[in-house]
Amino acid sequence: MKKLIFIIVFLLFGCAAINIKGNRNDDKNIIIKTETLFNNGIIVESREYYMNGNEKEESTFRNGQISLVKEYYEDGKLKNKINVKDRTYIEYNENGSKKEEGTLDNVTLGFLSMSSLANLGALTVLVEMPEGNGINKEYYEDGTIKEEVSYSNGKLNGIFKEYYEDGSLKSEGNYHNGVMDGIIKEYYPSSNNYK
């Protein structure tokens, strides 16, 4: 159960994810770390991947609230399944046999209910951008680009990209009318040459 609480806490604070499926190695030779799907600022689905491209964790949300969490071993076998609606969890051994199953206690359920933090994407409406249209850029101290974000009419609107200090792509996604919308991708550091 302690592992389960750790997983839940990690989920709430580690996630920033229509279905997000397929090969996780992007056509730009970039290895995806996380993908999160937002619909008008509300989180719908989130997925995290191992460096080998296998799924590490997937979370499904309904109305911005977490409803189902699955965690996988690096070889792709199911490790944990948490069903918030039914208040149940199952942990599996690496060989696929059940290790533990039970009912979520109120404390654990409370942590999961706090997943309304997933709606933090909606708070981006509060970010002030200049009037008009353009791209706002931020740089590291050495002059390397750190992030660039499009805006229109004083709101985040369009593509955003964030970069590691070596110039490689860290994350990318889209804003629509000031809130995250669509698939937001985060990449492993130094796993690509794309700039």
C-alpha cells in the first residue's frame, strides 16, 4: 500500500498522456518521456514512457478527475491498476500473478481526488502576454533558446516549445485561447539532435 501511495503522489505531481497510442519514438529521432492530452485546458489522458519506448504509466481522467491508473514494468507487463470509480487496486508481480489487491482507503482516494490539480492547465489563462500576435522567447544565460510560445490577443495561442540547455527539444504542445489543448509531449534529455 505504501508503494501505491507513492505512485499516486508521483502521478499527481509528476504529470504535468482522443487516445494516445502507437510507437513512442517520434519521427524526429526523439524519445518521448510523457504525453498528456488536454481538451480546452482539462486533462483527458496522460502517459509516461521508459527510455526504450515502452509505456511506464497511463492515467485516464473524466471531467478533469483521475479515474483509472495503470503502471507497467519496463518489459511492458502490468504492474499496478487503480480504479478510482470502483475504489479498487491490484498490484502484480513481474510474472503477471497478483501480488496484492484491495480497496482504496479514504486517504489514498483523497490524494486521487486532488487530481483536480490536473486542471492547472486552465490557469494558464492568467499568464499575461502582450497584445497583438507574435512569439515570446526566453533564453538561457549563454544565449541558447529556453522556450518559445505563440500568442494572440494577449493570450497564449498556438505552438509552444521548451528546450534543454544543450538546445535539444524538452517539450512541445499547443495552447488555444490561453489554455493547453491537444497533446503535450515531453522528451528525455540528450535523446535527440532536433533543435
